[in-house]
Amino acid sequence: MPNRLAHETSPYLLQHADNPVDWWPWSTEAFEEARRRGVPVLLSVGYSSCHWCHVMAHESFEDPATAALLNDHFVAVKVDREERPDVDAVYMEAVQAATGQGGWPMTVFLTPDAQPFYFGTYFPPAPRHGMPSFGQVLEGVRGAWADRRDEVDEAAGRIVADLAGRSLTDSLPAERRPPRPEELHAALMGLTREFDAVHGGFGGAPKFPPPMALEFLLRHHARTGSAAALEMVQATCAAMARGGIYDQLGGGFSRYAVDATWTVPHFEKMLYDNALLCRTYAHLWRATGSGPARRVALETADFMVRELRTEQGGFASALDADSDDGTGSGKHVEGAYYVWTPDQLRSVLGEKDAEFAAAHFGVTPEGTFEEGSSVLQLPDAAEREGGAQGFEGGAPADAERVASVKERLLAARAQRPRPGRDDKVVASWNGLAIAALAETGAYFDRPDLIQAATDAADLLVRVHMDWQARLHRTSKDGTPGANSGVLEDYANVAEGFLTLASVTGEGVWVEFAGFFLDTVLVQFTTPDGALYDTAADAEALIRRPQDPTDNATPSGWTAAAGALLSYAALTGSALHRDAAERALGIVTALGGRAPRFIGWGLAVAEAALAGPREVAVVGSPDDPATAALHRAALLGTAPGTVVALGAPGSDDAGEVPLLMDRPLVDGRPAAYVCHHFTCERPTTDPDELGARLRA
């Protein structure tokens, strides 16, 4: 019989709707029930494409005996971390403080007042490698609750007091200001020390794509000409594109590599990773003209549209790492959809082409994954494409044969059982996708990608925005979720809308971005320039979450700083500029010490230091001369450049003040390059405009 989760819209919660566990969604009613019964709460947090979440579900939550123990002695609450990042953040902070590590599934035991007192992540069904079984944990917590309640309450009180005492205020410099050039140079030096010169990227295994740090390095190179900054970007992008973390057949990136060489991925594919990396590769092409970077940007954009676009025009959250192994057993196996053996190649391609494909993609009898299977990669591409530092070299020797092999393998793979898809639309991640698709479409003359970005923006306005311009964080099948947007939703949607306005010349997207950023100023920002992740009027948790550091996506704090800065550049708003600069005070504090974890803040700081440049392109959108100037403006590499496009006297001039009072020049379309609304002489020459926008 389905439990209470059957009425939820989250795909992750619905995966647990048929468990024998009597799950509750996160709600006041769940904690009232725990208080009425006098039992603790088990909080289990995960997400739909999480491999170990599936494992624990199969081993424990689908087990009748474990479910009976849970139902008799606990109130069990299941949370989708992607739907409620605030709940996840608060309790993950407690888990990490207590255990020194975190991860999902996250398992936390709470008092009926939502105070945590015991923590963990995945627990196996039987004791393993020094780890207690989940059943042992349940019995231990049950016994402590029954026999040592005073100790439990005391521990919970200490934990909550410790969390409440943590504040970022002391980390902020007394003068709330963006980093200076020497401080950005120190951040570059910090990244250089952590750079893996052999395999690209930063740190060791597991290795995560670092798009925010790469964006900082691209902008730093544009401003300073630093060869080292560009080389780190080129090496990392080349290594990721050659590795198994990149889907060599269908495009798109997996979440991370389990090794330091980018060979074996954790196969889940997330919208946010692909949106951020699509934009990174497009910006690398813009800086260098790299053919491989162009290919990866377009393939990743096409992957998002093909695999993640929903019927309503938004973008789904993720594809699972696991899928049916195709043997008829019903068993789900990580990577089953993506990996190949030599025999499987032969069955699709025949002997000769299979031998060619095995050499090209690194498929061996021993395999690079499990049971003799291999993750497709391009082991010889480094030599073909000019080495790890290059990433600008030529195509393989037999490009037509490679294309034929890829087409046939992709068609054969499409017949395999597909990974599950998490169909919920997350506002923040759709904002990232809108920015990536709009720019990629503009750079490479793909109006279909710009249209996909516009459709997603339309969905966010129609479904996620209410009459007060407040955002719902999620929707599914065109119905908004009950959860309110957090800071990253407002910031990344504003960023996406501002980028879309620059590409399309439709000023209404600037107006919508302004609504969201006004909410940021009122609901999320403190008088001293700090930001919280949840709104002032949001549900009160044991701590109001506040984290300025990058994780898988830009932090809400630094994303807001970037959107505020761009909006100020388009509108001349001193209020928004001041808020952006005060928010960047945290980058001044952390940039030199932890550059890997505040890369987007460093990228925004580069834009602030560069101006950013403000470009007004005036002329009829249908005039080829206007289009040429507009393209030159979009391809400018000066950090954070904003672009406004419109005809003199058009409605867009009212929505985008940068366009106001900018006449044609001798009746011809013209471009104005400005800084704080003080403009250089206009130009009608796209080449001259491009030269002005190369920092």
C-alpha cells in the first residue's frame, strides 16, 4: 500500500512511495506526530540519481523487517535535497561538523523539535568494514532514546548551539569591497599550486569538473594575458573531453570521475554540470577559436535539449547513474547504459570496424570498468589535438569512419534500457541552462538553441513565478511545487534572463531579472552586505543556512553578486552595484585561501575590476550591419561584458536604460562601449568594436 509520499511531485520521493516504511514528507505534521508518539525522527535525505541512495533503499527501506522497526519506533521523514536544499544544507553542516565528512544518502536522527543528535550517511544491511548495520544503528538510537534521554537532549542542544554560533560576519573584511588585482593574482597562484599538471583539473580522486574556477581563469587571462591561467583551462578541458567523464557518443558530462585521470565516471548526468560546462567550453572557443571546444560545447548543448528537455519547455534535473542491465533479471547496474565490451562492439560494427572503434575509444578485453567492460574515452586524442595543453588541434585521421562508428554505436545504445530521468524542473539549474544555451546558440549560429533557452525562460515566468515575482523552486509536468525559491534560484534565473536579453535584444528579460534581484535585496541581504540562502520570510529551521562557497554550482551568494553586477551595468543602478561590491567582500576574504571553492566569486570579481564593459548596440535587428555589431559585442572577451541591443526609441530602451539616448551614426547602426554609463565614441565597425572588447 503506498505511503504518504504517493501524493508528492518529487521523483525521488515517489521512488519511495511503495516502500513498507511509513514515510512522511518534511512537514510540521511529521514532527507533531513524533511529539505525540514520543519518538525520534529519522531524516533521510537523497536525490533521484544518487547511486548509494538506491542501494540503501533496496537493502533497507524495501525490507519489511527494517521497515517494521522504523515504523514502530520512529517517524521517518524523506527529503529530496534538490527540492529542499535548505533542509539539506542545515543538517549536512551538522553531519560534517560531527563526522568530518558528508554525502548522500544522509541519515540523521532528530528530536521532535528537529534538533539533530546522531548522524551518518549510507549504512549497510549487515556490519561491513567497521561500519555498523542500519539495523544496529536503529536499535542503538532506539535504546538511547528510551534509556538515556537526558544525554540525547543534551547532545542535541549542544549541536544546535554550536551551529547557531557559527557566523560568516567575522570572515568579512571590515571594508566590504571586491578583491584588488594583487588578491586575484594570489588566487591564481593558489589554483596553480593545486593544479594537476599531468591529468588536468585540481586535486586528486575523486575528481570533479571545476567550471567556476575555469571561468575565473578565462577571465583572468582576458584581463591580464596570463598564459598560465589559459593553459590550466586548456589542459583541463582537453582532459575532460578525452576522458570517460564525457559521453563520447551522445555528448554531455557525468557528475565526476572516481579516479584522477577522468577515466571512470560516476555515471549520473546532472543538468547543472552540463549547463556550466557547456558555457565553459563555449567561452574557451570564444577566447581561442578551439575547434574541439566548439564541438564539445555544441554536443553538450544538444545533449541537454535532446535528453533533458521536458514537454513544457523546461529542463529536467538529471539522468540516473543506474539502469536495467538488460539481462531480464530486473537488476539495475551503474553505467550499464554506457559501457562496452569488445564483443558488444563486434556485434554492432563487425570485425574490422570493431577493431578500429576499440582502438579509438580505448575498449580492451580487460576493461576499464567492471566485468571487462570499458568506458569510452579518447586515449590517443592528446597526440592528435596537440597535447594536453593544446586542445586546438585537428580531427582524427579518418573522421568519416569515426562519425559512422559513433552513429551506429549510438543507435545500438538507444535500444538498451535507458537510465531513469528526474523530471522535476529546478529554477536555479534552468537559469544556468538558459545562459549556456543562449550564448552557445548565438556564438555558433544555432537559433534553435536560443529558442530552447527562451522556452525555458517562458516556463519559469508562467509556472515558477507568482504575482509578487516570488519563485517556486521546482515544478513537475507544468505544476509548481510547494517549495519556495532559495537564493541560488533568484540569482541564477536572473543571470540566465540577463544573458538571454543580451542575445535576443528583448528587454523584458532585464525587467524580470530586476524583479528577482529586488527580492534578493529585500529578502536575502543583510545591512552589512552578507547574504543568506533562504528568504527572511521562509520556514524557520534550526539555523538559517548561509554558504558563500561553490559546490556543484555557484553559491547563491556569489551568483547573486554576479547578477547584481550585470543588472547594474545594464541599468545604471547604483543600489545594485553597491550590493554586488559589498557581496564580493567574502571573495576578498576567501579567494586567496580557498580559490577552488569560490571560483564563481573570483570570476565576478574579475568582471567588477574590468568594469564590466557596457555595450549598447543600436540599430534595426533586421539590418545585417546591426547583426554584425551585435555578434562582435557578444564575442568580446572583456570579463563580464554586458550587451544591450535595440533600435533607437524602441520599447527596449525603456526596459534597458543603457540603450537610452544612443542615436545612430550617420543613419547607420552603431555600438557604444561604456563604463559606468560614460561612453567612448561610437563605432560602426565590427572589427574595431571587437578590438575594444578584448581585455
